[in-house]
Amino acid sequence: MSLAVIAARALSAIGLAPCLSASAALAVAQAGQPALAAQPTANETIVSGSAAINGAWRAWRSALEARSAFLDPRELAARMEQYRSWLIELDGKLPRAPAPATDATGWQGALVAEAAAQREAALRRVLARIEPQAPALDDPALQAELESSRRSLASWHDRAGLLANDLAAIEVSLAEARTLDEGGASSIRALVEKWVREGLTRQPGVRAAVAPVLDRVDALGRIEQETSTEELLRVAQGGPAVTPELRFAAWRRLSNRGQAVWPATESDLAAEVLIRPLLLRAADAAPSVERTRVLKDEIALEQSRRLTRLLSAAVDDATLTAAENATRDLGLSEESLDNRVRYNLLLNRLKRGVSAPGITDERSRALASEFVAAARNLQGGIAFLSGANTVVAALDAVAGGLVLSPATVEPGRFGPASVGLGAGIEAGATLTFTLPPRSGVPEVSLEFILVGEGAQASYITVHEVTVGQVAAIVAGRNAERQLPSVLPYFRPLDDSRRGPRAWTWTRDAFDVPQVVPSPTWFSAIAGLGGADYPAGQAPSPPSFQSPMQHVPASGAAYIASLAGCRIPTIGEWSALKDEHASEIRQELENFRDAQWSTFQTHVVARKAANRWADPPDEGIFQGSNTRGALSTAAHPWDDGWLWFAPAIAAENEPTSHVLGNVAEFVTTEPWKIPENCEELKAFVAHQLPELRVIGGSALSPLAVDPLEPQELDMIDALEGFSDVGFRLAFGADAVNRPLEQVGLRVIEILSPTPYLKPR
């Protein structure tokens, strides 16, 4: 038997796999010396960067050394070299993550470290299949595990490389202050969601490694959904630690929150101005010159848009003054603004100029002249700016030293115009406002006429307020839901009002309460009870032209305030009668007459027959001299109306019912009515001693003098009367200052300042 075979069998006998070839074993036997010139030390690191391999080497070596007493030293050395070589080869078979560049810090270095950890885990899985006491290095299962780990690790490295590229792109997008969705398929959101679906970033180790990037993305997402103005301002105005994407996102979000308007006030505008330099610095720090240009363009365009939006709705001095300063601070061109906005800025500038202490007449005229020139030089002129021509003409007259007439300079800016219900159209002494159809209400007009002179001049409606006018005013001011707080809501069968009624409640398709004409003058209960009229005397039903009655004093005051008006004073009502209805003939007006007597007789007959019958004087106003039992006396003539005639008569019936039809609420002094319902009710309750009823009605007892203002019971006034309506009035500012007080005359014209409403 040869020495080679004997050596191989000896190795096998001590439990070691025959790894050496027969020739190698023979060489060992013949040489009589170790196979390696140098023995490795116990703590030797055979590969760099793998604790798993170095740990396996130490474990396998220790296992061999524990059996060294049974081995020939030469064979021990050979076996150690075999293990060492196999482990070194194993290190080369599994792909290794590229070493980080010298400047790879932060998440990039952390991702490389995670790649190394993934490789170590793969090595541990392979080495866990090997028994250190007797490694079977040619086991097919071991080779399969090794190949699987190699493919898996290679795939992981490829995915991690792609992830690193996308994260770098996300970092660039963040540094460029892009939104989450800017860039389409390459946007921040799209790239992050791609890796969430892919699953790699859900691995704890990977998520921890790339947290610096993904956490910035999460913070950006939170800001893009933030609704708190305070929080958005805190971020937008934050110090240098605030990242560019968060600063821009917070600034963008301020004006991108649904119904929230930014800026809406002077303080908002001041905050917007403070943000500007911070945004410009962030833009300068963008990674490219092109992106810096894009961001600065965005700042300029968006701040111009925000300022224009604020100015388009601004009709007060303080906001316009702040906006003019902001235009300068934001570096915006006033020429780029809408002409209506520019006109309002010119008015505001003129008002501030002539209000300066110690200003001379000469300087005031110069300022007025400059305003006129600038207004007329607006692109396209001012002819298309409704409401501007008259003001410019008045100021032009002041600049030229002319004395203006005592009449109002610009009546179209008072009354309904002051609350956005259109511009008044003058025709001699009348001023007409047209309210367009809306919410089922037809187009209506409010026609006012100038009464009185000088400081006492005012406008009062030619006709009593109608059902249609009330509905249009309320709809025009979007006050349908507030009206029931001063004009109590009821369902038809719950209508407890006494006497005839011209209007009732309904609800539209959106359940919004609306005032509409009543289907009949009778209540729903009276109709069910069979109430009727004498043969041939049934009147036309109420319409939108019928006078509004059954209105509590607070309801009349509230409706007047919605129209930018108030209830007329006794003096204004008397001036209307004296100046425009001095030749009244009572038989042509609508007073209690023969037709009323016929209906009264009909009611008495129904009652005698135990049938339903409402007296024709139910719910009427009783003056202080007609308390107690009501008289059934009536005028002998027949004016053709039982209840109330349309307030706005046909052309061949020019009466304005200053007397008759419905009596009217008036006040002893002008009321400055608050619009807030709760404040208004308290105000009216406190002012009731100043309330009167005048004019008489179609139902008033003959003992009531229609020209005498009648005091009324306060409780009754809070509930209203079946025959009392009201008119609207507003003061006409007179301008008759001495010629030398030019500044004061300009301020008169601009008080209240006739700013143009937004379109």
C-alpha cells in the first residue's frame, strides 16, 4: 500500500474530510515538516470588514486546536489553511457594498453601513449551516444557500443604489423648495410612494438610514396640510434653521386653504411683507441659478396676486394705506394693478394728503388736480369705472376754485350703494337703484327722491317698501337666515297674525327661508274656515308689489339697515308730503271707505250665522286717541280697494300713497342702526320712545289724523300691525363749505370715501 493512501486513511480516521490530494499528502509525509511555512495566530483577522467570517475562522481554528493532540502537526496546518482559504473565497463570492466616498456623510454613509449589515447577515446565514467541529464545505445545501444569498444580496444592492439616486433627487427637489407634487412622475411624492410600494424603505434598517430625507418629506407634507395661520407664520418667518422647502410651503399654504383668505387684514399684509426677504434669501440658496430665477418669479407674481386680491375687496382707508405701503415694500408696480384698485389708491392718497396738518388751500387744489389727472390717465380712462366720473368731476371743480351746489356731490355712493346694492342712477331729484332678480325674486327698483335742503337734505323712497323689495334686499345681502331673528318665522298653519297679510314665509330648495307674497289676504286657518268676500268684491291676491306690513319695528329697522338706510324721520316724511304730494285728495287715496263698510256688514252677517269671520279692522294700529272699541264709521266714497293697493302704482295712477294704503313707521330723530341682529334688537327696544306711526291706512278709523304722528304701545310695536309699513331714507351730505376751505371741501366729497366696490 502506498504512503499516499496510508496518509489519506489516517486523516479520515481522525474525523477530518480528505481535502488534500494524494500527492499533497504524500508530499507532507515525505517532507517531514509542516505544509505552511508560518502558522496563523489565534486572533488573526483574515478578511477586513466581516465579523462573521473572522468569527467563523476563530471558531473553526479553536475546534481544530482542541483536537491537535490527535493530529499530525503537518496535517493540522494543512487543514487550517484549507479553512482559511475557503472563508477568504466566501468573502469574495458575496457582493460587497461600495466603500463610501470620503465626503459621503449623513444618510448616504448610513445607507452604506446598512448595506454592510445586510451582507453580514447573509454571511451569518451561510456560516450558520456549517458545523465548526467538522465543516462539510462541499455540502450541496450549503452551496445552494450561498448562491441564494449571493443573488439576494446583489438584488438588495441594486435596489439600494436606485433608492440612493432617488433620495439624492428628492434632496435636490427639497433644496429647490419644490412642492410634494411638483414634477409629475419625478416629484417628491411620486418617488417616495414608489419606494413605499417597493418595500425597501419599510425595512427598519433602511428607514433609519434614510430618515434624514424621509423625515423632511413628512414635515413638508404636514405643512402642506396645515390650517393654522399662527403655525404657518411661525414656519414661514422662522430663523435660518428653517429649511427652504418648509419656508416656501408655509408661505404658499397661507393663501391655499380653501375658504381662508390671505392676506385679509392690515396685520396679515404686514406679515406678508416680513416674509419676503426670508423667501428671497432661500431662493438665492437654491442649487441652480435657473431655480433661483423661478422662485423669485414665483414670489413676485404670487405677492402681486395676493395684494391685488386684498385691494380688490378693500374699501376702507386703513387697508388701502397699508396696501400702498406694501406695494412699495414688495417691489411691485402699481401700474400692474387693476384700474379699479389704482383708482381707490388714488382716492386714499388724496384723502391723506388733504388731511395733513397745516395744509394750504393752494396745496389742496394741487393735490385735487393731480388726482383728477391721474384718474383720467388710467388705461382706458375712467368712463368704464361706474361711480367714478361724478367724483372726479366734483374734485375737478374744487381744483378749479368753483363752488359746488348744496346738493349732494355723489348721491350714488350713499344708501343702497354703500352696502353693495348697485350704483344709484340720478334723474333730476330722484335716485334709483336696481336690484337684479335672485332666488326667485324678480328684478325690483328702489326709487328715492331728494327732500329738504342743506344739511337737512335726505333721500326717502317715493313708495312704501314692498314685499318684493324686502325679498330682494335680503337676498342681495345674503341675509335670509338672519331675517327670522327679527321677523319671526312661522309655518302657514301656525300664522298667528291678526288681520290681512300681504306676505308669508316659504323655503327654497336649499331650505333657506324666504319672504314671498301671501296666496290670499286671509290666514290659512280662515281659509279652511270658509272665509269669503261679498259677491263681486273679491280683491286681487297680494303680490311682490304689495306693501310690506305686519313688520315689527326691529324688523323694519333691520331691513332698512340691510339696504344701507334707516327708517325716515317725521321731518323727512313731512317734507316728502309737502314737496312732492302737496295736492293729495283723500278720495283718491286708499282710506277706509264704502267698500270697507260693505265687507264689515258681510262679516257681521257671517258671525250671526255662526260662520268664520275676521273683522276687517283686526290687528290694525290704534292711535292714542282711538283706544278702546273701534268705530265702524267709514268714508262715503269707494276708492276701489278693500285691503292694500300695490305700493308702486301704474303710470296712470301716479299716487305714492304718502297718505293711506298702509300707515308708516317714522322716528323723531335719525337712527344710526346697527346691522348685527342682537345689537339691533336691543337698540330698537331702547329707542322705541322715539318711534311714531303716521299717514293713516286703508283700515285706519276715521278718528285717526293721518298727518299727526301717533305714539304707540311699545309691546305692540315689537309685534307689528296689520296696516303699518315703512319707507327707507338716508341722509344726503351737503357740500357748501366756504371757498377758501378747499381741504375741508375735498374731505366732504370723500366722506364716506367713494371707493369702487370689487367686481
